[in-house]
Amino acid sequence: MKSDFVGRFVDAYRIELASWVESMRTGQPIGASAWDGHRANVAAFAAVDSLHGAGRVLVREEPRPSLYG
């Protein structure tokens, strides 16, 4: 077994990838969406601003554009 994190999580990665492949076969996507990624970035930038002295930073809700389905 590898001593790095890849070796510890190899089964989890394999299961996750197999689930994604199956979701593409069935046309039912699973997991995080592009919108989820966008919102995670917004939150991360707010966290960095807070860390650099902005104090509490509000992460505002924003309507999901139709682009994201």
C-alpha cells in the first residue's frame, strides 16, 4: 500500500469514478454541479478576505442562472 494519500483512498476514488460513469450511462448526473463549484469559490474568496482582515464577510445568496440548469 502506498504511504501517500492516494494509496489510502484508492478504493474511494475507484468507487466514485464508477458511480460517475454509471450516472453518465443512465443520464442521471450525480455529485456536485458547476453551480456548487461556483458557490464554493465565492465562499472561499470570502474566507480569504476575512482572513486578511475583513472580519466577518457575508456570503450572499444569488439566484442560480438558467445556464446551470
